[in-house]
Amino acid sequence: MVFVTDTHALIHHITGRKRRLGPRARRAFERVERGVDTILVPFTVLEEVMLLSEAGKVRLPLPFRDLLISFAQADNFELGVNDMQLLLEAASFTTLPDPYDRLIVAQARVAGLPLITGDGKFTNPAWFVRFGVKKPSHHGNLLNVSSGHRFRTVPSFGGNGSNILS
């Protein structure tokens, strides 16, 4: 299965804060780490991770450029592309004021894939098509990342057995 991730879910994953993820989101990322499933990382998510890292708000396990190359070379990660179709879809979400959020939701919709997120703003089931993800706490293709905290998790990058930087 392929999932789309939002920014906070990806950051929690790559910084090792898996307790910040809900059980379904944690399992999805674990399946990705094992090579069973794939994560589509929207371009917008990558941009936000870069900006948060540069601002010192997030400590990544690798320099951003290396992280990006790792994602690009990994079989279990796909990098999203911003294009006209995505922008047209994002333009329909006028109730979401944040342009990054609009593009992330649009990526999931255009791809027809479930979105891993803990963002309460993404709860409108009309934004998502059903795509085989079932759980009462998800709306359409929305997997709940949050486990009562704010969101988090990461792919395996390391050589020393510790690929988690908190």
C-alpha cells in the first residue's frame, strides 16, 4: 500500500518520536521501514521540513540535503511533484487557509491515497476518497497520527544502528 504523509508525521518518523504517532500511523511507517509499503512525500512536506530544519525548529538525523537524497534513492519512498493538477486541486480547499496544508491534502486526493496526519483541520471526509484504510478514527483516507500528543516518526538511515535523533 502507498500512503501520503503530512509534515509533522514525517518529522516524528525521521526524528524517532514514534510515541507521537497513533497506532495505525506507527504501523504504516513500520511497514514502510520493512519495505512492505511506500510513503509518498509531497514536495510541500519536503519544503516545510527544509524550512523547519534551517530555522532550528527540527533536528534531523542527517543534513537536509542528505535526507532528501536518501528519500530519492529509497525504494519505499516516493517524492511528490507540484504540478498544475495538484495546484488546481489545492485551489478547491478554500476553507484551509494554510497553502502548505492545501497542497498536502491535494496530493493525497490527486494520488487517491490515504493521508497520514494528526492535523485536526484535515477532518472533512469530502476531501478524501475511501481507499481501503479502515478505522473509526480515520476520515476517508485520513489516518490519525496523533496519540494524544502532537505527531511524529522516521525511516532507517543509519549505519551505527541508531537512526533516531531526538
